[in-house]
Amino acid sequence: MPIEKKESRFNEYLRGIVSNLPEKPGVYQYINSEGVIIYVGKAKNLKKRVYSYFSKEHTAGKLRVLVSKITDIRYIVVNTEEDALLLENNLIKKHQPRYNVMLKDDKTYPSLCLTNEYFPRLFKTRNIVRNGSTYFGPYSHLGSLNALLDLIKQLYPLRTCHLNLTLDNIQAGKFNVCLEYHIKKCKGPCVGKQTHEEYMRNVKEIREILKGNIQDISRILLEQMKRFAAEMKFEQAQEVKVKHDLLENYRAKSEVVSSVLNQLDVFSIEEDEDKAAYINYLHITHGVINQAFTFEYKKRLNETREELLQLGIIEMRERYKSRSKEIIVPFEVDLELEDVTFTIPQRGDKKKLLDLSLLNVKQYKADRMKQAEKLNPEQRNMRLLKEIQEELHLEKPPMHIECFDNSNIQGADAVAACVVFKMGKPSKKDYRKYNIKTVTGADDYASMREVVHRRYQRAIEEESPLPDLIITDGGKGQMEAVRQTLEEMGISIPIAGLAKDRKHRTSELLYGFPQQTIGMKQGTPLFRLMEQIQNEVHRFAINFHRDKRSKRQVASALDEIKGIGEKTKTILLQHFKSVKRIREASLEEISAVIGPAKAALVKRSL
């Protein structure tokens, strides 16, 4: 069969499926020629959504490839959009289709496990075992988890042993108390010194604390304390008071907003240029952050921020079994959940929570980028160059940067230096030194014009690549000198200037004509790169100037002696260390080094 007819029948088959799709909420699955599910999606209206894939040309390359590989379509109708979202999430986890957004889930975050035993234990773990135990978390901040665990241990001395504490074993007297009992960190349920009823009352309160209902438990303890005091049971009242104070102290430290705010979910999102999105989730109970988690999605088909945030909301609410009736988000999302209100706060405590979530997701993104940069340093340099491009509004990242500096002492031994940075790194083989030839006296601007003209005139003649950015080690005057020279040469290259403060430290970056100050926060990678460039050109220029000055001082004494060449001069200086010592040496001492004939010439001349 000809290919054209085969493709036509193939398209007709798909069109037949699409034309018969119901206009109801549901989930669709795209199948390739091997019978593998390659994409799962949800829709408010199945027919309209699936039809959109085949009714137009897609600009995104991956989307075109996806559509070209579809040979069959399956679908599942559900009652509501919320049901469709949940089903889509579960099917993506189950089949892991190639073209779906993939959740990069860090399985190493610890959780708190409350075991399903006759006398339950509480401990932190990174392994989830489905044996009836209850897990709280995961906790992305280990310090918060340890603080919570320490609080519970102080309030309720649960057992830590791994003994099989069944009622029969305890009654049979199989166990003895351990050190934990003697140091009052366990009440000895293994030998019947603590009843099962009392132990489980403690476990019930622990569950509420782990759920974030600290205020409720604090209120119960306060009522207990007052009741014991009224009954003249002052020792029991004091014990309860200690617990109450511990709980209130912890609540005061962990409460971030008013305790009136209860059962809220907060979401925020950040993206980077590497097809990744980061979503932060906070669950608020009585003003306290009860759950906090940030996770990463790897984008596959250029999904929008709105689509990714929708996926994150469904994923986190299902994972943490959240039933919050209000969700705080940074922008409007096209998502309808039963009895749930979406809020975009502008001020107040809810805005404070959203800002806190944004702070967390930005920090997570920064940490991930730092980790990636350790594995790929060039990625870090490229990010810095793009940052310079954005700050200076350049057409492209400055892959090739050249920086100039002059050095002289009251016009004497005037020199200049040019250092080159490529991809944010020094390219020392491209460094150049210049003796100032046409300028008399200390005229830095004229010296800069001479060096820039020589540098780029030669580059034009040799057809060498010009830099993407020129930086001067100086302020507005140096920049203007470079601008005038390039303009006269008919060359257009962006120019910036690095100025120093009174303590000779890098302080600001200047750009544009008239010049504007570009803010650089000290300690940032961008500031450190600019500081490195400025220090490097200054070092290179100063060293060149020092070498020239030193050679001139030596030349005044030895270079003018007729019959004494460079090799003889070097031998003398290596032996006597200085011209002064040569002058003070006797004829015999000099003769012993270079012979009597040359020694006579040196002695007579000096």
C-alpha cells in the first residue's frame, strides 16, 4: 500500500476517535505504534481538548513529535475536573509517560513514623514501609524535624526499644526495665508500670501535635492544670504546667502568623532556563507551618506556569491528604476544587505567608543551581554572563571581555595593560602589554586613547575577533576616551567602567553615555567577577610598570658600558646582586667573575 494512503487511513482513524469523544471532563491517553502510553492529559471538555492537538500546526518541536507518534487514543470520563486531575496524577505516576511533566522527587527527605504497635514508637526515618504505621512529613528542614521530635520526647516519654510489647508478653513477665526508665525517659510499659490507656492518651495527643493542632493540645493541658490545682493536686498540676509551658514556648517560636489562620495551603512557583520548575508547598495550622516541602518538575512540552502549579497543587494535596478549604496562590489558576477557595493576597498575614513560600522556593532554586554549577562550572559562568547582558541591556552575553588599565609615576615609564576574559575566565595567552609611545607626561586619557587605537587597529588588520564588551579600570573620563577612539575608528563595542572607592576597593559599575551606575551587591557572583577583572588588570599593569622601572634603573649603570653585553651584565648582577655592590667591589673581585679585560671596562666606567 502506498505511504500516502496508509497515512490518510491512519489520520482518518484518529479523526474518528476524536469526533466521537464526549464533551465531558475526563482523562485522555495517547498511545504509540508499540502500544506504549506516551502522554496522559486531563480536560474539562475531552472533545475540545484532544481536537486542539490535531487542528493546528504546533510551533514547539516536542509537541509536533508527540502528535506524529500518536496511533491510538484512550479516554476515561469522570464527574468533575477535580476527579480528572487526581486520575491524571495517578496515571502519570503509574505509567511515567515520556512526554509528561516528570516530578523529580527527592526520596531522601526524612519523615516521622508512628508505628502500628500495641505500644507505638515514634522515630525519624527515610524509608516508608506500608505496614499500618502512620507517617508525618517528609520534612525538608532537618532542624525543624529534630526540634519537633525533641519537644515530643520532653512532653511524652515514649518507649524507644524494639521489644515485642504485646499484652501477653508483658503479663508473662518477659521483660525488664532499661536505662531509659531509670533516667525517666520512659515510664516502663514493658513491665506494666504504665498502663496501655495512659500510653495511648499520650499517643493521641502526639498525633494532634504532629498534625499541627498544637493550640488545641495546649488548651487541653491548661484545663487539666486548672482542674488539678482546684482539686489540690499540686504535683500533678506542676507536671502539666511544665508540659504546657514547653508547648507554648515551641508554638511561640514556630507560629509565623495569627493563630486565627487555620487549615490553609500555600503554593508558589519559580522557573529556570533549564526546563525546570520549582514549587513550594506550606500547610498552615493555627498560624504554624505544619508541613513545608519544595519539589521540582522537569518540563517536557513547554508547559505554562499555570499548568505546572495546577499539577503541584493536586500532587501535594493528595500526598499530604490535605482537606484545606482555602489555597493561597501567587496568580490566578484555572482550577476548580469542590468547596475550596483560591486566594491571591495583596496584604496582611496571608500575603506574609505567600512571601514566605516564595522565599523558600527561590532559596531551593538557588541551592539546586549551586549544586548544578559544582558539577558544571561553565554553567555558572554562562549565568553570570547572561546577568551582565541583562544588567547592561546588551544584544548578547559578553563571551569575550577586554579590560584596560594605565600605570605610571608622574608620567615616567608610562605603560598600559589589557587583560582578556573569555566565558568568564581569564585568557592569559591573550593578555597584552603596551609601552606608551605618543604621550608625554601623566595623561591617562591620552594614554588610553593610544592603547585602544593600537589594540583594535591591529585586530582589524589581522581580522581578529573584537570583544563583546570593553571595561576600563576607571570612571567616566576613561570611558569617554575609549568611546571617542572607537567612534573615530568606526567601531561599535559596548563600554563599561569600573570605579573604586576611597579605600581603592571595587565599588560600582558604570555603563552608557551619559553614564549610569549599575547596582552590584557586594558578595554576589557578579560583583566577584567584576572585582576579579579589575584586580587582574591592575596587577598585570603594575607588574609590567615595575619591571620596566627596574630595567631602566639597571640600564642607567651597566647598559651604557661599551663592550659589556646582556650576558655579562646578567652574570655580574647574579653574583653581586646590585650595581652598588659592583661599584664597591675591587678589580680583582670583578676579574674573578668576568675576566680582567671586561673587569677593567666595568671598573673604569663605574
